[in-house]
Amino acid sequence: VRRGMRACDPGKRSHWGTVLVAEGSGVDGRAYEILDPMNTTEANVIDRATGLTDSPNVAQRPALGSRSWEGIVVLPDGTVYMGDELRPSKGTAGGAIYKFVPSTHWIPGSMPVSDLSQSPLVGGEVYALRLGARSGGTDYGQGSELGLGKWILTDGTRSDAAAKKATGYYRPEDMELDPIAWTNGAARICWTNTGRDESMNYGEVLCLIDELASD
């Protein structure tokens, strides 16, 4: 279908007829959207820095931010959840969990897009998950990896998420939407916290339920 990505990793179908793929390539991993993938062949990314491709059926999605992509969940309205495959190092937190909220939401059930400019992934805002709800949400940091939290607006980069003290995990891998919870009206997102067996830091599955705050 296409070439030119660096360390291509996660991929998910969208509800508007495209495929979203991304790079697990460190701080500068980018996301791309493919239109009509069954009939798109020999497409190339010419310049990762600028997002230039040689096909109108492939577009980089800078609005989703940059990171070492690992795991994607795409909701019917264009909201996207994603993880950053980063291990903690010398006191710096591991990878954060992010949420992209499109500027223009997709209307579920609409006809598939015929042009990539119609995709809800063209523009929006990226938030990072920060846990710690006590004292007005000020008790975030090491020791608050579980419990209540909120989404913090970022510029979509790993460095900004770290500066705003997003909660870190040990190389979060994969990501899926809980289909039973979704049928019951809840957005429950699960991923694996990889850990490292040699250090007796064993992997585990973590889940978040994204809902409006009562206040």
C-alpha cells in the first residue's frame, strides 16, 4: 500500500472509511491516514518532516501529535486515544496516554469520506491523562498512577506532556475499546503496561473509563 514510514506499528480502521497508521519511532513518530486502502498501491512518504507524500490517498496527521505510537482506539465521532511506548528513565515518567478531540466531529452513520480533507483527523486538540483528583486535582505525580484524573491540554508532543506532569506508564502497548462497555454506553479503553520481567516489574492490563466529570 505504501512505503516511507519509520517503524510502522499500530493501525486501525476508521468509521469514515479510512485506515489510520502510525510510527513507533521515538519522539518524532507521526500518524498517517490512508483513503481507499484496498485500491491504493505504491504510495510513498517523501518527507516525514513536512508530511509530503506522492499520493492524494495518503496524508500525514500532525494534529494528532508526535510520539512513539503504540496502540490506537478510534471512536465513531473521530475521537482518538493513543499511547506512547516510552519506558521511565532516571526519574522521568514513562509513556503517557493521550486523547485527540477533533475540531469537527464525525457524524456516525454518514457516508465514507471521498477526500482526506473531509476526515475529522484534519484538526483538533490533544490531551494527556493526568491522575490525582484530591485537593482540586493537585496531587498528581509518582504514586498517583491509578484512580481519578483528568485530561490536560497539550501541544501533542511528549515533551509538553512531561512538562505538564502527565501520568507515565511503563511502555504502554496495544490499546482496545471494550466492546461490551461501549454497547452499554461507556468508553472503556484498555492497554497493557509492559513492565520488564528481568526486573520483576511484571506486565499488567490497565483500563480507563472516560466520562464527563460531575462538577
